[in-house]
Amino acid sequence: MNRTEFIIVTAIILLLAFALGWFAYWLVHRFTRVAGGDMAEMDQLAQSLHEAEEVRDQAILYLEQREAELTNQISQTEAELRAAMEGLRDARHEAEEMRAYIERMHANS
């Protein structure tokens, strides 16, 4: 390979490297570019996202409070049910005793 061929090959390689670099820059710039109108839309979307997160946090807090209230109410209702069942059991036992007493009184008469 003589001097002229070496210069031509080197020039072609440098030209291809330049073209490849420019194309890569154009691709990166094309995909990462944000226009001014797009920036306003992104700000609006960010604000909407922030508001949605606040609403979600408030909803979660409300649901946790409501769940605690309902759990407390269920516990109270279960306690009242146990007390009522105990009272009913005592009343049935007393009614049985009264029936037995009445039957004994009728049997003795």
C-alpha cells in the first residue's frame, strides 16, 4: 500500500467515523429532546400526579380510620352478643328450674 492509498483509506475511515458520530448524536438528540410546549404539559402532568398522590394518601388514611372504627364496633357487638347469650342461657336455666318447681308442686297436690 503506497502513501496515496493510505491517505485515501484514512480519509474514508475518518469520514465514516464522523458520519457515524453525527448520526448517533442526531438519534440521541431526537429521543431526548423536549420541546417548550411539551415542558408545559409535563409540568401539568407532574402537578396532576402530585394531586392524585395526595388524594390517594387521604383515601388510605380515611380507610384506615374507618376500618379501625368498624373493628371497634364489631368488638363491641360481639361483646354484647356474648352478654346476651349468657343472659339467655341463665334465663333458660331459670325457666327450667321454675318448670321443675311447678311440676313438683302439681305432683304434690
